[in-house]
Amino acid sequence: MIPYHKNLTARGYRALIFSGDHDMCVPFTGSEAWTRSLGYEIIDEWRKWQVDGQVSGFIQGYNNNLTFLTVKIDINTISILLCMFSSGHDFDIVAKKVTGYIQMARNKTIEDVGEDLLQIIVAKLPALTFASAACVSRSWNCVCGRVLSRPKFSSACSTKPTLEAAFEEVANKVLSEPIRPQFAIACVNHFSMQQAKRLMTAKLSSKVPFIIGTSAGLIGRDAISGEFNENEQGMMLTVGYAPGLKVKSISLVQEPQPFMIDQFIADIKEFSTSISGCPSPSAIMMFGRAEGLMNVMEKLDNAMAPETVIVGACHFHCKQVTFAAAYALVFVMDRNKPPGGAGETRFHAVLSRGLSPTGPTFKVVSVEVFDDEDLGQWGLDLTGVREGTPGTFDRSKFPLEYIGVTKRRIRDIVQKEAKWTTSFSFYYIIDDDIENDEFLYVSNLGIEVGDTYQYYYEDSSTIRSSVDSVSKFLRSFKKRSANGSDKSEVCGGLLFTSYSRGEQFLGKENPDGNAFLESFPGVTLAGATCDEEIGRGYLATQESQEPQSARACLHRCSAVYFIISYTP
């Protein structure tokens, strides 16, 4: 703890280390010795302090705004002193208040503390102590409920060289304030996920649904400095609480082939129905590897109601359940939430694009599956014919890395009969014939004869324009809340962005994160960089680049914002 205290006091923060002199289990002499070990110079020698002529304790001052104090009182009531001191009250006023509570304590119980003051106290407690306070009595539980009456999210990143040190740093930070962890997301790069799972379970309990995985990068604020950064290694931990909702982690099982997609969707519907009475949840966060996830997302898209927001990250490698290929955090509105209690929590997804189309449209006339064991690659060998008027197409002008494929399929629609649907998917080009634009090899499966496609390339102007559109949309969101036309307030956000975006395209760090933080500087934002981004049910911020009749769920070179708002 010494490095934390030195870091904060050296930056000018006022600090009070206090101890009740009635506590024989942890006597004040130990606290005094620990304070001296910080090595700060004494600027106010040990002396008594009085209230109304009565000695109430002893005080000693150090440089860097550090004070050590003893109080003739037990540790429960001394918490009041801490809260008032940290709120900036004069010491004399604090001392008189404490003395008053000492007198009150002689004849009354802690239940007689006013609820307004009690709320101030519990609002400053760390998460574990806050949980204990909620169990003291029914009235204390009600006060704790008022403190957490709306969604709350807490997140931190650490680049410590060991998992144990990184986890301690982020866990201490995210649990330093009142929160009831309802779900958690952890990203550990260059560390053991199994060890991270054990640490998470021990800290949060096995009853809290959480996702642990690795990604190309971590996004969030440093646990110590508070700076917003993107790092390639370390640990990111985000915990969240959303009153009025239930959250569950559901795995997509693979035994070993094929994916049990139907069972996965059935599990989501069953959980949602049991909580809300509706088979489609409010939101789904998906995490998993890319192989085969395209087919999963297309089926999930058609199985869920349009109002369900789906976001997440591909190549977010998780190893929590044997034979699991992907995981979903499912958010469901609780139909049994207390009347007149929690307001409405809503989820929004906003997409920032990074690809631009070029050249003519092609129609697929032949498809063959290939599996190159030597290269470790598999996918499709396509032959396409150009549609429309023949013409020249100079592919050498663009670094063409993707094709966007429009598909027509018969799908089962939620609560309806099967019908024709149109979807849009991006495929990475593994190899192609530059001299003949009708032949190419692409990763992944799912393309059929009759599908149409167009070439796409990563475009810095598209990214820049799209980031500007997102910023404009978020500013408009904030403005509506400020002028009262929309009482919703943003409580937190998650960002899933491609590792191919950022400084190399826009010439500045964290362009996607800054687009959010400029509008909501005090709101928690965390996330991960990945290879493919999942975004469905988004609020469009610019003209769509896929066909008007189609919708993409998997994106490339994009950024997907998952935004949580609350309406009282």
C-alpha cells in the first residue's frame, strides 16, 4: 500500500490516516508506526486535540498534506470522521461532530445515525465493505440501494509484469467504490487465463458471470495514473452493475464439430423468457474466435428481435469451458423488478466504419472449399463474373484485402415462419490473381453460388469521416440530455475496435476512445482491440456501405461502441 499512498500524496491529495484508541485487535500504535514508515518529515509534532475542553485524541502532521490522528472512539463511528474530512470540512467542525456522536453513542445505537449522513458514509465505502453495510439492517440496505440506484461501471488497466500484481492493481481500483458486481469482463494478454480465472473467482465469487480472454490490445484507464491508453500487454478488468436487469454467461459448445448453434440460441431464449417473458434479451455481448463465428452471427441475427443489441469481439480467445468456441453475456430486463424502484436501462451500439468499396459487383458462379494443411489455412476458392457493363478495373490502385458479400438465404425468424432474408458479410482475401479479378481465395465459409460481392479496402478518409460522425452523434446525445428533451444519461461504454485503426491512419492516439471521452469525460470507457468487430442493432451515423436491404453483424477495420444509458 505504501506506493499507492506516496503516489497520491506526492500529487497533492489530502490524506488522513486515523485509528480509534479503543481497538485492541489493531492498536493505534501499529497505525502510527506504519505512517512513520512512509518517511515523510514531521511538521506538526504529536499533540492532543480537544473539543469543548475535553481531550478527544492526538494528532501529528507530516508534509505532503498527510495527517495521523487518534480518536477516543470505536472504528464504526470514526468512519464518519473520514467521510467529512475527505469532503473538505474544517477540522474543528469535524471534531465537534465526532464528539457529538460520541455523546450520542452512549445512549443510542448506530441505527440512530440519520439516513442522509449514512448515505454519505456508505457512498464512500469500497465494494466489499459496502456489501457488508447492506447486510447490517433493512434500513441500511435501503440506503445502499439508493447509492446504487442506477447503472454503474468501473474499469482499470495495469501493465504490471506479473499477473498477480496486475490483478491486484486493477481489482483494488475497480472495487474501491460502492458497486455490486453483476458481471465482469477481463482481458489478459501474455498471462495465463486459467490463473486469471482462479483469481477472478476468488475475488468476485463464482456466482458473478464473467468473461476472460486475450485480444490484440487493451483499452482503458491506467489503475494508478488514470491515463486513457491502449496497451498490447497487461490486464484490463471491467465490472458492471445494472439495476432492473439480470445477466448470465452462456457458452457456444463445440463437440468438437460442428458448433451447437441451435442449442446456443435456445439457451439464450430460455434464459430471456424466464426473466422477462420475452425470448429476445435486451443485449448480447459476444466473445470468441473468428472461425465459424460468421455463421453463428447470421443465425443469431435472424433469431433475435430487431431491438436486441448485439456487440462483441472476434479473436477474443476464451478458455473458460471445455469445447466452448464462444461466450455470450446476456442482458435481460427483469419483469419482477421492484415497482417504483429502478428506472430504465437501455443499450445502444454505434458503428464507426473503416472500409470503402471499389470496382464493379461480381456474381459467384463457382465455389470450392480448400484446406491447406501446410499453410494452416482454409476457406473458399471463388470464381465470379462481373455484373453490369464490362469495363476496366485497375486493382493495383488499391491494397484490396476484403470482399463484401451479399447473401440471400431462407432463415427461421423469431416467432415467425421461415422466409428469405438478406445479409452482408466481409471476407478476408487470402490470395488472388491480380491479372484476373474473377478468381480469388477467401477465409471462412458460407458463400454460395448466386451470391454477389464487391472489393473493399481500408480507407483512412472513411475512418476519419466515420469517427467525426460518431463524435457528432455522441455530442447530440449529450445535448438532448442536457436540455431536457431526453432525460437519459450515459453511464458507461465498451469499445471494440480493430487493431488496424488508430494512429497509423489518423495520426493521433486513441481516436476512437477520444470520440467518446470528448462528450462524456467522466464516464467509464474500456474495451479491446480485435480482428473482427461484432455490431448489430446499431444507430447509423452515416450512409451504410452495404446494400440497403442487407445488414452486417461482423465488421472489419471498424469500431463498435456499446453504450449504456439510464432514464430515471
